[in-house]
Amino acid sequence: MELAENEDDWTEAAANFQAAAALLRAIGKVNAAHEAEIGLAELLRQRGDLEAALRQIAPILPRLPSVAADGWDEPIHVYVVCVQILRTNHDARAEGLLKQGLHLLTCLAQNISDSTLRQHFLQAIPAHSQLQALSTIF
């Protein structure tokens, strides 16, 4: 997506996200399919198709983890994208979802007993810092 320079590139990126999601669903990897669909939602948001981005995340929102991230590779990134889309659409659910994502991040961090590693986990991973930064933006 970062390399997209023209409409054909954006179209190809969207098709790749859709194909990845379909393949992942076909092999029973539903959470991974959701993460591919989040990529498509982010693409739609970046392209200014806010209503389509909102429709894309709607079935994912109730399935987001809140205490543990079993089966998810990048759940905090999913939260970041969903909160951004909801906020851009002035959707009242954004702040509740942000709180839920921050709670998940806290739960995941508490699983790391070494305080240095825990701080690294919270600060060095871009999505984790982005989610925390969203809590300061109103």
C-alpha cells in the first residue's frame, strides 16, 4: 500500500487484500482474514472512501479480542485502524473501542514479567505507541 503511486496500484492492493482474506477464510484462519480485511479498510480510509471503510470494519468490531490475543498476529494494529476509521466517521463507538484496545494492550504487557522488556513492548512496536497516542487525541 505504501508503494501505491496511481489508481492501478491502489486497485491491485485492494485486490491483494481481498484475495488474502478469501484464502485465509478458506483455510479456517478467520482472525488472520480479519487482519487482511483491516488492510483493505485502511486502504479505503486513505483513499477517502470513509463509508466503505466503515462497512469493512463493521463485522470485525464485535470479534476484536479484549483480554487475550489468541489467534491474532497484530490485534493492536487492528484497533488503531478501527479507531481511526470510527473517529474519521464521527462514530460514537470510537472512544469505547479505544478503551477496549488499551485494556488489551495492558493485559498483553502484564504477561511480560521483565520490566525492561515490557516497556520495550509498549514503546518500540509502532502500533502500540500509535494506540497510546490516540488516547491523547480528542
